[in-house]
Amino acid sequence: MMESLYIIGVIIVGFGITFKLIYELSNAIDDGLEELDSKLALAIKSVVEQIPGLGDSEPINPIQMAIGQLIANMAQQKQPDMKMIQRDDKGLFVKED
């Protein structure tokens, strides 16, 4: 009887240690991934800055700029007021006087 309690105790302690190790390993992996992400971002940034022409963008096309301004102006203009056209019981439009 006592041997089975010892075995159960050892198994429970073993599971506890295993779960603790897995938890610490997951925390270490998370920290490592965050560090890797920041180092990778710095490496990409330095590569883009060092290669001439890679970070530069071409100038905006004047036609595209004009179309963008036209769309912005159209959005700012006052829209005409809509009026409801009345219908009769049959669903036909009613004449206005």
C-alpha cells in the first residue's frame, strides 16, 4: 500500500517538474522570438539604408496626383439634397403640382 503511494507521489512530482520546465521553456522561446524580431528589424533597416536606390521611391505621377485631388475635391463638395417622390396605393408615382 505504501509503495503505491510512493509511486503516485513520484509521478505527481514528475508531472509537476515537467510542467514547470515546459512553462519556463515557453517563456524562453517567447523572449528569444522577441529578441530575434528586433534584431531582424534592425538588420533589414540597415540593409535598406545601405543599398542605394532600394529605399527610394519614384516620384508621384502628375496625372495620378490630379486624379487624387479631383476625388478629394468631389468628396468635399456639398451633395444635392435628395427629395422623395411620392407614390400612390398602387405603387405608381404621383404627379407634383
